[in-house]
Amino acid sequence: MTTQKKNGCKNILKGLSQNYWAISTIILAVLLVIVLVTSGSSSTTMNAKEVGQRVLSFASAQYPDAGLISITDNGQFYEVVLSINGQEAPVQVTKDGENLIPQLIPLTARATQETPSEPSTPTPTNIPKSDKPEAQLYVMSHCPYGVEAQKIFMPVMELLGDKTTIQVHFVDYAMHGKLEIDDNNIEYCLQKEQPEAFISFMKCFVESEDSTACLNSTSGIDKIKLDSCIDSTDKQYKITELYNDQSTWLSGRYPQYPVEANLNDQFGVQGSESFIINGVKISPAEYRWDANKMKDLICNAFNTAPEECSQTIGTSSNDGPTAGDCS
């Protein structure tokens, strides 16, 4: 983007934390600019994931706690739903990824609604119930938000593991180099083949992010079995091959990690972290950074909640990482 466009987007994102009508004149001005600009801009269409990365990367520079909730193809635009200051903020993005529209304004909207509204709490997600809920946390092993989410997820796994299908899963690309890919592999294989040691390892890892030290300090890990799993996983999904071929990287910047790409596509996973219960994506504002909130979300998805749901988890995470999401 040009400097002029970046400055314009910065003002737009700042306006997202204000009320609807206070930014309406800015939006109308942006719409006019887009009409003028797109007539001479590229018609190249970016895929939704690339557009989501571009929007979140820019938003995170202005709001360190910004997160990406979802991306929807609305035909003419992509609708990107961000989490900013704990509130959901939908924006429209042209499909070439060049222009941002904060919000489409219905021409039938009542101009009398000019009173600033108080920030509202997130609307609880409607999660379908089941006898044995399935909870999935999608992360990158070295994403600050992914690490923090796993920190509160581990005690929930420990409490509800026998009553639910609850697992850590992985975003299908990496943003933190080869180290992240290697540590993704360790987490993936431990959970898959040595689940009895997985939570103990993760309790260490989320504090230090030092997988070597945690492997050495966690009892019961069969390192030969772990290495064999990592080797076969690498060959099956061509992880190292894709990493070495930068032409395959997403947007030319992020190597693929396709181990669970099918699940990413199925559930619309766009970045780390993404939390899904019974197939429904949960807004981060509903649980950050509280293990008990995360537990309660899962427990509310039972047809009949087990007695474990009445227990209080003693510790939660801190106020979260100081840097933004990974998407």
C-alpha cells in the first residue's frame, strides 16, 4: 500500500473503537475514494487467508491486542471480523487486498441514531450441545497469543480430558521460522502418540518456550518414538520440502505447515489462536485469558455436564501477551 493509503487505514481503524455514526462521514469518504481508486487498480484477487493476514498485520500495528476472528467471502468484498479492545469489529476489504472499508452503511439507516452507545460485552456464542463436546485450540507453537491460549488450555484439558474430545491443533502455516515448525512437530507427535506426557511437556513449554529443556525435564517421554513420528510426519506432509522451497510460502513470507490443513479449511481457521467447540468458532473476547471461562464454554456444550464442571481451576493466565495475534 502507498503511504497515503496506510495513513487512511490507520484513521479508519482508530475509528472502529468509536460509535457507528461518529465515523460515518469517514466511511462515506473512503467509499468515494475506493470508487475512484478501484477503477484504475489491479483486478487481481487475493485469497481470503492472505487478505486476513494483511488486515490483521496492519491492525496489530495500531492495536497490539488485535485478533482475527473470521473471514467471509461476500461476493464483492471479503468481510474480515477483527477483535479490537475486546470488541468485534467487522470491516470490508476489496478482493485485491488494497482497500479497507470499515463498515457498509445501509442507506435506509435512521440518521437520528446519533447518541454514542456504551461498549457492550461480547454476545455469547450459540454452541450446539452434545454428550461429549469436541474442543479444538488451533495455534502456532511460538505465537504469543497461541502460547498464552495454551497456558489456560492445559488445565482445562487436564480437568475435562476424559469427558471430552479436547486437543491442540495447528494452523496450516508458520510465522516464526523453522523453530516454530520444529516445535509444532514435537507438540503434534507427543499429543498423537504419547498423550500421557503431552500435558506435562506443555506446562513446561508455555512458560519457557524451550522445547529441548522441556523434553529433557519431562519424565516418560520416549524420544526414539518421538523422533520416528516427527520423521514420518515430515515425509508424509513434505514439511521440510515446503519450507526449503520459498516459492510455496504463503504470500511469499510464511512457510506452509499442512499437517492439519483439511481441518483448517473445514473450520475456517485463519490464525493463532482459534478456539472451536462442537464446530463453532468462539470469539477470543469470551475467554481471554481465563481458564475458568474456557472451561465454562466447554461445559455449557454438554447435554449433561459432568461433576468436573463444578470445579474451579486455580490459576489462569496473565493479561496476555504484549504483542498481537498471529494470522
